[in-house]
Amino acid sequence: MSIQILLSASSRFPRLQSAATPFLFILLGVIYASWAARIPAIRDVLQLSPAQLGMVLLGGGFGAVASFPLAAWLVGRFGGRRAAWYAGLGLIVVLPALALAPNMLWLVIAAIVLGAASGCFDVAINAIGTAHEKLAGRSTMSLLHAWFSAGAVSGALFGSAMAGFGMTPVVHFSITALVLLPPLYIAYQALPPEQIEKPTSKQYFAIAHGPLVALGIIGFCGAVAEGSIADWSGVFMKDRMGAHDGVAPLAYAGFAALMLLARLVCDRLKDGYGARRVVAVGASLAACGIFIAVAAFNIPLTIFGFALAGAGFASVFPFVFSSAGRHGATALAAVATFSYSGGLIGPPVIGFLAQGWGMQVALGLIGVMAIAIALSASRARWLE
């Protein structure tokens, strides 16, 4: 009954409609951070080595990259609104399944499904965000991605609290899924129906080419960095710094919190200084933060280093996806495929490097990626 009342109210209160798109970004952030926060606990239950955990994360990245042709088809066929609803249901269903996996094989399968659902959901909500940006006539994508960061902060802090109270991942994930389902349906109903244009081509898979390659490279390095920090910062805190299960997720929480704050001002900085300069300077800042974190002086300074990296990486995905989204769903999916290949490759590479060289050396690679982003951004003409 209460849901029906809210749905009826959505037609009378424009604010409920305007809140729908930000909530979709929040939802993705909550689920992303919930999984990241409990990776150390799930790893311990299944007794996975760094290399084995890397294979699990490889499954998630593979699912995301493989899903982008499907994502382009969903958005082209049904529009971003319905595509987000379908993919969002998949995310909510698979989240508890991650904690129920009895062994590594089932965990890999669940991670593949999670990656596929998140990839489709990501493209769908960014398509909605691009349409919103065009309608507004100004840069708004960074603010929308700030809502993702808000969700990530909330998810990481809630995960830290659940771990601190001794809640198992399956209880944590089940509560999260049950809480998110009603507002997902409300957001889907609150969004106005889209005028779906029939695509001139039925090609839903495209390889980034020409100027899109530069955007893809920046997105690739950004996905390596963000994915690796999400997946491995908690493990680094627990294994290298000796942090408790309730403290370990605070590294990612700090990363997401500073990313949130930075994204609140990124659109203004873009309008004043240009996207290329903002991304290049931010990536340089991120490199400094990563090198501070991996120095591992103490827990507070390590958290500060990851937080500084979050501020530096804040502008990467909003500006890359905004630039690609101006050229349609297929172009957006092509750049997303290139970008999220970093999410496919990065976390497993970190795991294999950690197995042979140690976690500090492995995470130090992220600082190198940040420098690569800064150099690429300064030369990317389509990053506007």
C-alpha cells in the first residue's frame, strides 16, 4: 500500500521524479561497496589464496566486459529506464548469492553474474544521465556520479558496522537486498517514459576506435585503479596493517567519501578549466595518495592515502562517459567495454602480483596507472 501511495505521489511531486536518477547511482554504489567490504570475510571462509581471489575477481570483470553488447541492446531496445529496472533486479538477486557460495567455483559463477548485471545497470544509468545532461544544457554527470560515491560510502560504512557486530555476509547482503528492492521499483516507476528512437544500425557491439580510443584508455586505467582499490584495500588493511574486520572497510569508505566530495565540485571545475586539465591534475593527486597508502606507515595515514586517491580519481568516469555518451548508446558501450576491461584485468593482476611480490608492490601499480591517466588526459582531444 505504501509503495502505491509513493507511486501515485510521484506524478504530483516532481522532486520524487528528480530523485529517481540519483537513487539509481546510489544503488549501484551501495551494492558495489557491500561486496567490496566483505571480500576479506568471504575469502577467509573459503580459505582463498591471493591468486584464487584474483580468479574470483577476474570472473566479475569478465561478466562486466561481456555484458556490454547486451547492455547496448537493452538500452537501444527498451531505453535506459527499463534496462536499469531489469539489470537492477539482477543485482539485488545475485548479491546474497555471493555469500551463499559453498566453494570457489560457485563464487566465480556468482561473481560473473554480478559483473554482468552491474555492467548492464551501469550503461543504463549512464545513458539516463547523459539524457539528463543534454536536457539540462550543462555539465551534470559528475554530480550524478557523486551519488554513486554517496552510495559507496554508505555501503562501505554499513559493511564495516555489520562486520563489527559479527554479522555474517549472507545476513548483511540479504538485509541490503531487501532494503534496496522497494526504492528500485519506485525509482523505475517515477522516471518518465522515454521516447525510444529506433537505431539506424542493429550493431550493438563496437570496438572503440579513433578519438574514442583515448577515452577508452583513460577509462581502462581508471577502472584498474577503482576496481583494485575496492577489491584489495580491505585485504591490504587486514593483512599488511593488521586491521580488524570492522576497520578494514574504512579504507574504501575513505576513498569513496573523498571521491563523493570531489565530484560535488568537478562539474564547476570542468566548466572553468576544461575536462582534460581537471582529469590530469586529479590523476596526479591520486598517484600521490596511492604512494602514501602503500608506504603503510600506520592505519590512519593509510586510510588518508586511499581517501586522497579517491579525490584524485573522482572526475575520470563522469567525464569519460559524458564525452562518449554524446555519440549514442553503442559508442557509450564501446568505451565502457574498453574501460571496464581494466576492471577485468586489474584486480586479478593485483592478486597475482601480491602472490609473488607482496601487496605493497601490487598496489603500487595503481599509482603508475594514475600517472598514465594524467599523461593520456592531457592529450585526449575528445575529453571535453
